[in-house]
Amino acid sequence: MRSAAAFLVLLLCLYWTRAQGESGGVTENDITQTDVQSEILGVKATSDQTNITPDIWAELKELRDMVIQHSVELRKMEKLEQENTVIQARLTASEIKNADLEARLNTAENVVEELKRENTVLEARMNNCEKVVEELKRENSDLKSRLNTAENMVEELKRENTVFEARISSNENEVEELKRENAERPKVAFSVGLTDAGRVGPFNTDITLQFSKIFTNIGQAYSPTTGVFTAPVRGAYYFRFKGFEVKSSNWIGIKLYHNDKKITGSYDANDNIGNVMVSSGFVLQLEKGDMIYLVLPSTYVVWDNGNNHSTFSGFLLFAM
């Protein structure tokens, strides 16, 4: 009976509390220990009027304590739910962050793999480059050796060039000296023809042939007036003569004289069948003023015309 009364009182308290919440009063979540005590006091006042025993009041107190405890636990649960909501939100954010980090990690791993592949390629290229560098070093060493050899050869050539330059300078000096000597040395040469008149001779005595056609007379040592060559300097000279005769029964003859000394005589007889010719040449050492000339012997003839068959030539080989 007491239990039924206590339960009834508890139901009345709960009903009143709910009614207060619906009418805009205190809500279920805002029930405090003071409110519960007020309710219990109200119940207690009612109980005094209905003559409820002290045991019921003890049970009501116990029920009050249970309600208070239940309210506290409800608040704790609400707080836990709020904290749980915050934690879930934080967990969701953490999961998003973790997903983002995982994606970034996967990207980073892919980049690392790509870098590893590139590193492998670069390592192979580096090895190849190192081989090329070693080869270039060997080639460079060979080139240095060749360069040193070439430099030594250049130095040797420079020394030889110095010697050659000295020799060239000496030769140039000798050439200049020879040029001066040659400039100072007389230049002597002549070449002359006898006549355009045809036959000369025969005469009763020997005569000096006067070659009147001058082809060359360098140094003017030959005189066409006298037919005599006079040596301008002491030296070695070369002389040559030629005589010609057409078909006739005459003798052809020419003598070469050095001063008053006969050097040679050239003779031939014409048999009236063909032309005849005599010639000769000599190198003679002459003193300055010596004379060279040709003599036509008595009773001999020589013939010449515009074809210059009979000539006399000479020149200085070198002075002495």
C-alpha cells in the first residue's frame, strides 16, 4: 500500500513537472535540486493533509534523491553527447585531413618513384659522362704530350730559323757585295756581221777584216772602223768567228790574231759545186789593252750578204 502511494506521488510530481514545462515554466532539463525539493514539500503538504505515514516520506525522499541523481545523469549525458558531437566533428575533420594527407602521401610516393627513375637515368648518364671525361682526359694527356713535342720542335725550328736568318743575312750581304762588284765590273760583249756587198777579196796582201754591221757592242770595245776588239779590263774572254763562200773556184780563209800573234787559221777550197764555210772559237786570257782581230789572207776571199753568213763575236767571261 505504501509502495502504491509513493508511486502515485512520484507520478503526480512528474506530471506536475511536465505540465510546468509545457506551460512555459521550468523544462525537464532545467530541473534543479531546489525545484525537486519544492515538489517534495508540496507532496509532503498534501501527505500531511491525507495523513501519509513517515515511511512514505522516506520513500519520497529517496525518490527525490533518485530524481535529482537522474537529472544530474541526464545533464552528464547531454554534456557527453555534446562532447561526442564535437569529437565526431573533430574526427571528421581529422579523417578529411588524413584523407588529404594520404592523397598527398600517395602523390609524394609517386613523385619519389619518378625521381628514382630519373635518378637511375641520370646516374647512367653520369657514368657515361664520367667515361667520356676519362677518355677526354686521356686524349688531353696525349694532346699535351704532342703539344710539348710540337713546342720543342718549334723551339728547334726557331733556333734553326735563327741560324738560317744569320746565313740568309750573310748571303744577302754576299749578294750585295757581288752586286756591287758586278756593278763595278765592266760589261763587255759584241756581235758583228761583215758586209751586205757580197764577196770581199782577193787581195795581194793580208788585210784586217772590218765587220761593219753591228748587232751588239756592249762596252764599245769593238771598233767597226778598224775591225779590232780592244780588251777594257784584264780577264778571260770568249771569241768566235765564221766565214762563208758561195760556189766559185776561190779559196776561203780567215786568221784570228791576239795582238801580233796568230791564234788560228781556218781555210777551205770551193770546188765550184757547193758553198763552203769555216769557223772557230777560243777562250783567251787578255790583259787590259790587248787586241783581237780577224785577218783575210792574200789571195783568199770571204762572202756575206743580208743573211749574215760571215760573223765575229766575243764577250768577257769574268774579270781577273
